[in-house]
Amino acid sequence: MVRALTHALTTQRLHHAWLFTGTRGVGKTTLSRILAKSLNCETGITATPCGVCRACTEIDAGRYVDYLELDAASNRGVDEMTQLLEQAVYSPGAGRFKVYMIDEVHMLTGHAFNAMLKTLEEPPPHVKFILATTDPQKIPVTVLSRCLQFNLKQMPADAIVGHLQHVLTEEAIGFDVPALRLIGQAAGGSMRDALSLTDQAIAYSAGNLTEESVRGMLGTIDQRHLVRLLDALAAGQGSAVLAVADELNTRGLSYAGALADLAVLLSRVAVEQRVPGAATQGDPLAEDIARLATVLHPDTLQLFYSVAVHSRSELALAPDEYAGFVMACLRMLALLGDDPPAPRLSVPATATAAAPVAAAAAQAASAPLAPTPAVARVVVPAPAAATAAPPVAQAAPAAAPAPVSTPAWEDPPAVAKPAAPVAAQPAPASPAPASVTPPVTTPAPAAARAPEPPAQPEPPDDMQYDAGDAGYDMPDDGPPPDYDGGYEPAGFDDYRPVPDSAHPISREAVLPAATGSVVAVPAASALAAAAGESPIELKGEWHALAARLPVTGLAAELARQSEWAGVRGRLITLRVAARALADTPGRERLRQALAEHFGGHVQLEVQFGETGDGTAHAVAQAEIAARQQAAETIIHEDPFVQALMRDFGAHIVQGTIRPVNIPPAA
């Protein structure tokens, strides 16, 4: 706009009517006065009026005889417009042009517009019209077509803050930049409103504008309350959410404003997730926004934002604003679900065994496992102090009865010496540390036992494995001495532990440090059998099962976009091509649906990687393509269609064939 007016004044190609549109306080009246000074400045028609001549000073003072401002809101009738146009025919008395500025021109009546239209069509050469409005849609198109229209945009908050800093510095008034930022946000892009609020803030704060005083004057919400609210929502703590709502109610703050500010905060967190650092430059909440960006899932952010935006319109329907705000927050918690996606857990290193074993004892006493013959043995050597008699692993006999497991709450039996193998007898209580070990197998009679090989050396601390997770085999350098071909050692990174809430087995149940003790770690299939559950066996194709599962939303999308990667005992592994689906909140609902389908507890692991044609989505797209191809083939081979194409030169428009109940081509 400035460029267009500058070029017009410089080249003196002047239009007879201009229309300035924009919200209140953006400078429509000020701009019209500047334009009037440019037209009537004594130095000539220029884009830079001097501001010191008689015409410029009188226009600024509002007493220039050839510049008239008319408020159409109070002078909207045809009589006022007729009187103004009768005076327009006379030549200017002091200046170069007669300039008529009509503010809120959309308030004129239809007859007044008709009276003005004739003058706009054939204006006198010495008359210029400047029209200003906040609603150009109400102006007749016949008037709009005869004006040059310029739209004045709202001023950004940073520009308002910069201008207020300049004004307050010149006035020698103390201020805080966060306080001016609050005023800039409350002004809504209007500089006039910003200056009015600044005058009010100076009187309210006794000449020292602080953030606390301005916030109290405006009644705005402290953003720290909203940060606490998001922390409570992310943690699923309903009591903390209600505490924030009660605090807002105590302070008498607007819940509609709280939802609006919450939506703005959520948008800034979402921007921080995609472009780190872009939304927090110079922001006092930069640390909180960065932290929330790492805590909240992108899908959760979009869900919270949608609820916050739509709940603002529902506050008018609520019994009161407090109930509407609380229900909006509870809706966020309900849609989020009780089981948010848990982060992947790494395998902890077992530095000591006393505290974890104590935790394992409590769980072993409440839910002991039944004896099982399928075990994987791990030999734990004696401590460094006991070097005289190195521990050895006891081999299972060739023809021996089924081993008997010692209960976890009893002391393990003593290990026989390699020189003279004898039957192991229960050892009396020893002064060893009070700990509970996993089930330890008791060997058969000594007569059927073969010599035992020496035990493997103790691995370093950073390679020890957590034996508390159910359903996983222990990594080892090779098979145990009694390897019968049914156990295959797994690599450390072949799979990761998944938290199991249905069958709690303490993850702190680490390997005991007893001398020469043999710890039996059940395999995945053995644990499933011990719990009364058989290993999972997929019957048919995964894409057919995924399409039948009773899930919706993100869980259904995860099932449709995933590929069956394998099963190990009760652990199902799926693979998806989109990383966002691997951590979607619908993962838990899909696991529950699979548990209902297979009958019993199911663990679900979702991996990120390339998928093939085995997903339900890919199969469905292939079926759609096959149906489309079959439909096009039928149309092209139809005798009637071929006759039309042959006799009349007709052709089939690409993309107009739609299959209707046509089975896919073989």
C-alpha cells in the first residue's frame, strides 16, 4: 500500500477516491491525514510532506478548511450526504484539493450511497474522496468499483512492543518487556488499543509497568498455570487437573480465555516438536515448551488442541464455565486413555543383587510359578574371594526322572564337588546374604550322572542380563552342558523387554551371587505353559486377522498398516513403515484385542522398518486395483461399447469407470 501511494504521488497519477479497510486502530484515519498533507503540502504534491507548513500543521490540528472528516455512523442519511456534495462543487479555499474523509462508510444508507455514486462517477478535478471502513462487504459493488482499495493489516505484537518501548523510553517510564508483550497480545493488532491499554497500565501500576501488575489489570492467565495443566494431563492425574481448575476459579479468571491460551500453548509445543527452537526464541516459557515437546506425543498434542478449540464454543451450552472447563479437561484424559504408550526400556546392569532379589521375593511369594522341565541353565560362578574350589555346572543324567524344582523361598541346594560327584543334598542355612533365587533344578542320583565341565567365567557387569522379565531366554555364549537341541541362544539385541502387567515377574530378580549355584531361567514357551497358556500360533494370514479385529481409530490403523514379523511364545512382533504408528496410543488397545482373540495374555512389540505386501492395507489396495482392472476389462470387451467406438468414434474417458460388486481378477 505504501509503495502504491508513493509511486502515485511521485508520478502525480492520482485517483479521485481511495478506500482504506481494516480493523479498528490500525491507522486508517492517520493514513488519510498523511495523504491529505501530501496532496496539499505547500512544497508541492509529494510523498514526504514537510509537516511544518501551514497546511500540514492545520491538518494535524484538525482545523484545515479544505479537509473534512465525516463519521458515517452518525451522519448516515441522504440529507447529510446531499449537503456534503453540494459543497464539493466549489473550489478549495486554501489548499490544492478538497479532501473528504468518510469514516465507517459502510454505515451509510442505500439512498446516501446512490447520492454519492453520481459524484464518484464524474468527480470535480479538485475533489478527492478517502473512504474508511471495517466491513467492506457491506459497501455496494458500484462504489467499490470506483475506488482504489487498500487493506491495512493488523500490526504484529513485536511491532507494538517495539513502539511502546520507544514511547515509554521517551516518557521516562519504567517497564518490563514481558508486561509490554502482554499489552501487545491484548491489543489484538491495534496500535490505538495498545496505547490506550498502556495509559491504563501506567495509572494502575503507579508509573512502573511490571508483568504482575499488567497481568492483574488485564485479567490474563499466568502461563505457568497452563504448563501445570499440561503436565497433569500428560501424567493422567485427574486430581492435579481439578486443582488447576479450582485455582483459576479462585482467581476469577475466564475459562474461555484459559482454553484459548491453552490452544496457543499447544500450538507452540507442536511447532517446537517439528522445528526445535523456532517457537521459543526470547520466550520465558522456552524451557517448559521444550520439555513438553519431548514428553507429549504428536498425536496427543493434536488431540488436546482439537478438544481445547472445540470446547470454547461449548462453554455457552454448559451449566457454568467451571463445569465446561472441567469436562473439557476430563475429555482429554478420557480420549487419551488409561494406558499411554510407555517408552522403551533398556536392560539395566545388575551391580548388586541384594535389593532386587528382595523385590523378587515378594512377587514370587504372591505368584509362584509351577515346575517346568523346559529350562535354560545359566551358571553363576563364585565370588572372587572363593577361589579354592571353582563352581561347576551339573549335567542332567541320560536316563533320570523329571527334575524337581526347589521353591523360590527356600535356600538352593549345595553344589557337588567336581572331584567326587555325589547326590546333592539340601544344604543347611548358611550365612550368605538373604536372597531369593529363581527356580533351581535338583539333579538326579549320582549313579546316572556324568562328569561336569567347568563353569564359564563371570561376565563383566555391563553384560549381565535382567532375569526378571518373563518370556525371554537368557543370552549365553553357547548351549549349556545338557543341551538337547531344543534351546537356541538368542542375541542380546534380538528383542527388547516389554513391560508385562498381567503376569508380574520382578525385573529386579537378578542373578544371585551364590557360590556355584545353578540358576534355571525358563524359556518363553515354558513360561507360557507354566502360566496355563500355550504359545501363540497364527492360523491363516495376518492381514485377514487384522481386518477382523474389533478395534477402531489408531489401533485399527496400526493393525492395517502393520506386517507380521514373527511370534516367540506369547510375544507378537509387528513391523510398520511409519515411525509414528510404532508409538501410537492405540498400541495397547491392539494388544488387548489380540489377547482376546488368542485367549490369554499377549505381549506386543512394534518395530519400525520396511513392510511388504503382507499388510491389510496393501492387500486391500491390491484388491481395489484388481477390481478396477476387472471392471475396465469388462467395459472394453463389451460388444456394445466396441460397436459405439467402431461406428461413432467414441472413446472411454479415463478415470470414469467404477467397479460395482465385481470380484477381483484371478
